[in-house]
Amino acid sequence: NRLPLEVNFSSHGMDDGDIVVIKSRKIDVDVIMTTDQDQLAVKQQLQLDIAISYESGLPVDELANTTADGPLFQVLGTRHPWIIDGKAKFEVKINVLSSMRNMQKFKLQVFPLDETIRASHANLRCSTTAIKTLSKMPRRKSLGTDAASRAARREEERRRLEAEQKSQLVAQLGEGAAAILDGESSAGAGGSSGGYQGALFAAAAAAPTAIAGAAAGGAANQAGNTELRAMVQEQEARIAQLTADNRRMMEEVRALRAHYQEAASGGATTPAPSDGVQRQRTDGD
């Protein structure tokens, strides 16, 4: 029966889609032998050997500048393990960098130790997927710095917009309050309420619109960025709070206007029914 070998190994990560092994760091290579029925060949025993090759299958030659950390390929522990109950294991190190071999990748070849068996059973040979060797995993420092800079710029812009909208809101609400306090006669006579209500509506709309616009623009430019999504959610919460505050102020303005209209028609001088806006009246001005 055909007894194929299969091999798997423990890599150290990925880089640009390539499987990476760190130079001179131990990796485990697991080998299994199976039957035609995809069962472990538990009744078979076979002594194995392992070697390194280029991705093309050509052998890797020793170079003088690759032996500082020992040979370019080392087997740790048992050099020629036996397949027992369908399994065997190697522990190896690769001491050559892809950058020292024109960025070529490598493979680990597993085959029977006995040359006669190798020659007569070609199926008893297997190899790993292509491996790129690096001295260490890339830390992506430049990307991290860029991300931090973008986050800092977004935070700075958010604070600037918030301060600007707060100033505008205070200024516009101040104008609305002045219209209420100084325009009693026109309000009482049934005049247009566009002065103070328009100012309040403008104030209510300005800050949420600007903040929402900044959030939408940032989301369009940084789609899928978790940090930006969190910032947008925070801005949405601020918008909801501003909307609620504006709604409360509108209710107070309506109550205050109704009071002034009642006072103008009936001659009452009772205090205004508002917790948010108070004023004093002085007789004999």
C-alpha cells in the first residue's frame, strides 16, 4: 500500500503574506505517515532524515558569512527519529537569512534515512511550505507612529471644533436671551418671535451639525478604524446631549414668552416661570 508522509511545522508569524521563521529560533517539525484510508500507519516504522533546500528544491550551500551562529541548518535532539505509531518529530533551527540569499525562501525536506528506501519509494518524501527567514519580526514602527500622529491630529481637531462650537453657542444664546429680556413689548403685542427663537434654533443646530460633519468626514477618510469609530460614538453622544439641552431651553423660552404675553395683556408683574432665565425689574426707570 502507498504510505505517504505529511509534514507540518510551527512558524513564528507572517510577513507580507509569507510564512516567517526567525533565524536561530527553534521550530518543531511534525511528520505523520498515513495509509490509503487516511489512517495513521501505526504498524509501520521508518527512520527519517531532514534537510533544508531552497523553495525550488535545490540544496542550500554553506557560505562563510552564515556560520557565525553555527551551521546554516541544525537538528536539535534526536537527529534521525523513527516513525512510531504513524508519527515522528524533529526540532530544528535555521541559521541563514533570506536576505543573505537574494531574498529566496526555503523548504524543509523530510525523507527516509535509508538510501535504498528513498530510491524505491519516492512517495516517502515530503516538504514544508515555503519559509522566509528573518532576524526578527517587523514591529511596524513607522505605521505605529503614523497611526499615533493621525490619532493626535484627530483629537486636536475634535477639541478645536468643540471649543469653536461652544463659543458660537454661547454667543448665539446670549443674543437670544437679550432679545427676550429687551423685547418684551414686541412679544407682548404679538410681534414676530423670529428674533430670539431664530437665534436659539441657530444655536441648537450649529454645534450638532458641525460636530456631525466632522465625524462623518473623519469616518469617510478613516473607514474601519476602531479608534475613529469610538470618537464618532463619543461625538454622537455629545450631539444627543446638546439636542436635549436645546430642547429644554426651547421649552423654557416658550414658557417665558407665555408669561410675558400674559403680563402684557393682564398687567401682572409676577416672576417669570423659568428656572433657567431670571431677571429683575426696577420701577421708576
